[in-house]
Amino acid sequence: MPTGLAGQHDSRTAVLNAEAAERLLAAYAGGEPAEPVIERHPAADVSDAYAIQRAQVVRWIAAGDQVAGYKVGLTSRAMQLQSNVDQPDYGHLMRSMFAPEHVPIPATMFIQPRVEPEVAFVLSRPLRGPGVTIADAVCAIDCLLPALEIIDSRIRDWRITIVDTIADNASSGAVVLGGRPVSPRAIDLRLAGCVLYRNGEIAATGVGGAVLGSPLNSLTWLANTLGPLGVTLEAGHVVLTGSMTRATPVAPGDRVSASFAGLGSVSVQFAPEQQEAAR
């Protein structure tokens, strides 16, 4: 491509990326989902999608929020099939996304929420790729916590491609952490089973090995993906490693819990509709 045309292409791409970020930010603010990014920006690729994601993170930080960690998504075959994508992605966990376990959450905070059971790592020291190994990852983990991630999509009807979900901060919503920390050396995460319950009934089952072979592989993938971008996983960061099961849709009044072998349990209660109406 001639130099002049290349510059025009880059400029046009930057404009489209900025417009996509604004549409997603508007969906957050107004609760009305946007059309898929790829429909208005058909040439967008994964690098454009991460640029759109970062533009939103910059705005959140400017408004007073902080990056408290990262999530790795689409790590299990079940979630890839459910979301019609074929590779993992990552998103930012902002401090405002963390919700206490025993306080009801208004479902109306979200547009089209679903819940996933995940293993969360809390880091005790920085971790930066490239070249991070499983051994490096284990040494950087302070503890494990059972977690529920409330995923959401600002894309209408979850009509997402890999570009759409990355641009939408990996379809993040909120995080609920269990209160029982466990040493990473106390459990074989590959074999750890998980049962997800919705309103007392089994909604899904899974095992840690469904997450890239082990949630530890998810952490190394993240560190080695972020490192070349100049990003370090810092001490105190929380890393969500990916869902062990398919995501379960939720509605006002639902109670969702997950029980993890060797790790304990965690639950979330969504406020009933009448409580939400009274707010």
C-alpha cells in the first residue's frame, strides 16, 4: 500500500476504533446494547479490538477507577462453543467490578448477565512475560479463591465474534470472590471438579482441566501475552482464569453458587424484581 494510502487507512481505522469505544461506553451508561462492532467496523482485527478495549479502560481510570487485575476468557471448549470463538482473550478487572459475596446484586446493573464459576489467583509478586513458566506462575501466587464472574455483553443478543468480545472488555461484568483462601500447593487444579447451582438445582459441572489444561496455564498465557505489550501483572492483582463450565443466564431473584473440590464455595444473590423497583 502506498505511504499516503497507508496513512489514510491508519487514520480511518483509528476513527472507527474510537467510535466503537464510544458506542460501548454508551451501552454501559444507558443499558441499551450496541450492535456488533464488526458490523460497523468489518475490517477490525484482534489488535483493533484490544485498542477499543484499552480506550474504555483509559476513560474509566480518568473517572477515578483502578485496574485491580485481569480476566482470561474463552479458555474452555464449552465457552468457546457457546460464544462461537476459537481462542482465549483477556480483559481488565476494574476495582468497581468487585462485589461482596453476601450483598444482593441488582440484576439491572447488567444488560444480559450470565454467571461462570472460576478459580481466582491473587498474586504476591509481579509476573511479567515473555518466558513465564508454570514454575514462575506458582511462585507468584499468594493464594487461590473460588470465584463467580458475572459476565455481560454490551453487544445485542450476545451476537459476538472474537473482535466483539475483546472490544467489550472480554464481556466482563462483575466478580464475586469467596472468602476462604487456599495455597496453590494444596490442590491439583487439573483434577479439581466444580458444580454450578442456580436456585438450588445443578446448572453445570466442570473440571479445572477444561481451562487450557489447567488454570495455571491460563495465568502463564496471560503474563506472556501482556508482557510484550509492556504490562506487568502486579502484586495484589486478581486474575480470573476462565470458566470451568458453560455460562448460566440469570435473572432478578436468582441465587447462584459454585462448589469447587478442595477450594470451597462461593455464591451470589441477585435482588428480586420488587427490590429493584423500589431502589
